[in-house]
Amino acid sequence: MDSVSGIGVLDKAFTIVDALEAGPRSLNDLVGATGLARATAHRLAVALEAHGMVRRDDDGRFLLGHRLLPLAELARPALEVLRDETGESVQLYVRQGDVRVCVLSLESPHGLRTIVPLGATLPLDRGSAGRVLAGEDGGRRGWVESVEEREPGVASVSAPVHDAQGHVVAAVSVSGPVQRTTRAPGKRYGDAVVTAARAVGAPTHRGR
């Protein structure tokens, strides 16, 4: 491969990062996507993992690491306010290929609460955050809700985070047990979730 930086090993490492932007990949997938030798791809992926640039899911596939997802830390203050205001667990998800990944998770203070582990990989076709990242915008209200769609007894409401060009780059979500959120979580938390998502998004889209 041609060197971009003049430092061959660095260029090879970033072919792995580039390949993972499309979503989770097994080692075989990485080899196919990068053209690197299997041993080289594995060695570099493990090295990037040690520095937090790459991580692995429960199936052992490689994904982008949290150091490449700085939006999570930028979003933390707004999500802390949202958790305190609603009393429920809150999450920030980003899309990676055909799945969504939880890059920030703040738990409710209640004993009975929704727990989504940091780094959890979840589907796009179930749950309000997945539907937001799949392109559902909630119309004029600006939020999407789901009730027992992904997990029995759990309801959620999510809103999109936009970048300066108006693209959806993440989803802010509130989730909790149905007995507290009710079966109409959007009515209860929708406005607060939209406010938090706008606070996280690009300045030109916060007043939308």
C-alpha cells in the first residue's frame, strides 16, 4: 500500500480505523477490507485496542474505541441534567454500520432501573434510539417512543442529535420500567429528551 504519512506502520493502523467506520468487523473481515496480512491486522488491531482506539464486542469483533467517539464526553453534562430531571436512566447511542452502540450510559438512582452497559451493541430495528438512528425523526414532536419493543417491561423515548449539516449523528434516550415511565413515555419525557439532544448537537441546530 502507498504511504500517506511516510510512516508505514501508522498508515497501516489507520486502514484498520477506516475499515471499522463501517461497523463491527471480525479479523477475517479486517483482512479483507484492509488487504493487510492476517498477522499484521491482528497485531495492529490489538495495539489500537490497548490505546482505546479499538475495542471488541461480545462476539470478538473489532469496533471503533471510545477514544474515537468524543461526542460522549461532550454530551455528558446535558445527559446528567436529563437523568436528574427525569429520574430515569439515560443513554447516548451512535450508529456503527447496521447496529447502534451505547457510548454513554448514566443510571437512574432508583433500585429498579434500566441498565445499558457502556459499549453495548444493540439493533436498529427495535427500541426508540435504534429507530431514530435508522432514520425515524418523530415528525414535528421531535422524539420517538417505544414500549416493550426491545425488552419486556421497559419503555423509552429518544431524540436525534444533529451535526451542523443537519445529519443525525447520535440519539439521546431515556429508558425505564413501564410502571414509572407509563405506556406513553413520550408524553412524560419527550420534551426533556429533545432539549437534551439539542444541547448536545451543533450550535446551528440547537434552536430547531
